[in-house]
Amino acid sequence: MSGKPVLHYFDGRGRMESIRWLLAAAGVEFEEKFIKTAEELEKLKNDGLLMFQQIPMVEMDGMKLVQSRAILNYIATKYNLYGKDMKERALIDMYTEGVADLYEMIIQLVIVSPDEKDAKIAMIKDRTKNRYLPAFEKVLKNHGQDYLVGNKLSKADIFLTELLYCIEEVDASLLANFPLLQFPGADVMDTLSSSCPSSARREEMLKAVGVAAPYRTQASSRARVVKILKQLQYPHSTSLEALNRSSQSFAQFEEKFIKCPEDLEKLKNDGLLMFQQVPMVEMDGMKLVQSRAILNYIATKYNLYGKDMKERLLYSTFLVLP
């Protein structure tokens, strides 16, 4: 056994590509076992190696890692590409989730029907020019560094660089009005140029995208959470007892409901919504956006995110949001 991470996926980009970029940027050699037939995928499922019966899957540190974000967070943490403290990680999460929003639209193009493709490309171009690239250009301008967060390479820089290549493939002119994004900082490119995945792979896109079904609850208070758990006859009574015991320890918060389009437009015009969408949480002097970034920050702040890197990996694996 070589000890190298082993990547199980199709011979294409898709949801494994960001994992390849992150490992390459960390200077980690890895092996790839391409799934070439339906039978090979079925064997992985039957052998119990795919927790949710879908790929990508990475064998690493004695574990079978699934769920793309869980894998990426584990690698970024292990190789110090995830910021120096909780606030830096919140920013990195916000930026990478913004990248993921646009990246997801682009990789979905391969499964869009021909009669819908032009409309999808038009939407991607609009969101690229008017929502996502302006946000990242502003971050770099205000920060004054080659890097998005702090003065050190993070997974946010790596994923943004990958995204810029994808945008270039859609329409290179989209980058024209964003001088700070046309080429990442020299230090970023020096790190990536000798190790990033081959540009030839950019010609291939995943043709089968697995989407996990979300579980949602509309509960916005402790009492309603408890009520829903009871209605579902939640099997772990200790969880309910813990909620009841800690009724006095829940963090207090205020809610400002957006009741009309004008309320939302004002938040956008005031520059409070980085990617022009809600939810947004004002907390600890920050304007937090992107649901996963907000949840990760709160869970970390209040010690609800596991005691170490491997426990956090499990939480990220189990938590699937739309």
C-alpha cells in the first residue's frame, strides 16, 4: 500500500476536479481509480464503500471519505489551507460557497437539454458578470493582497482559480472588466502552476451528477425544533433531553424579516449581501453569507463541530443541504 490518497471517480472533471486541485496545491501525490463501467460502480456500492451510494469517494488516512465538501474540508484542514482561526475560516467558507454556486451552474451544462442550453448559458453569463465576479474583485481590491483571506494560500484561492478557468471556457470575455481576476496573484500561480491538474482534463465534463435529497425544517426556535422531533418520534431521546436541559444556554438572536422586494433591494444596494442573496447573519462584527459558511461558523464558535479533524469530517459527511 503506497499511502497515497486514492480517488474513485469517472475519468472526467465533475465533482472530483476540485479535490484534485486541492491535493495538487498541497503537494500531495495521489492515485486515481477511474470507474469505467456501470458494473464497477455497482461493485463499490455492493462492497459497502459508498456510504450514500454515490461518488466521488477518496481513500485517505484509513478512511473512505464521501461527500465532496466533507472531503475538501478535511484536506484543507489537514494541509493548512483553511485559515488560521475561526473568523478566517468563516470568510474562506463564504468565498468557497460562492465559487461553488457558480461552478455548479457551469458543470450542470453537460446535462442540460439542447433546447434549454442557450438560456442556461445566458443566465451563467449574467450571474458571472453581475453577481459573482464583482464580489470577488471587491474582496481582492479591499484586501490588497494576492490572497482572498489573510496573506496565505487557502482553499478559497485554489477554488477561485479553478473557477476562472471554467469561466474562460464559457466565454473568456467575461473576465475583461475584472483586472484583479484575470490572473490570480503571482504567488498563487507559482504554487499551482507546477501541480494543478492537466488542462487537457478541462475538455471532459461529468455526465452524471448525483444529487442528494435535502432534509429541511422550517423551525426557527428551540420550541419548534423540539416539537418537530417529537412529531417525528426521534429515536434518540437523549437529544431531546439535552435540548431541554440547555434551554437557558441557547444563544439569543434577533430576526429582521424581509417583507418586500424593496427591503431586499436595500440590503443589496447597501453592499451587505456579498452575492446579492440571503440569508445573511450579522455576528461578531461580520456580515456572514452562504448558509454552510454561517452554520460552520456558529457550530465552531459554540463547540458543536466535533473535537478534531476526523469528527468534523463525519459531521460534514452527514450534513447535506440543498
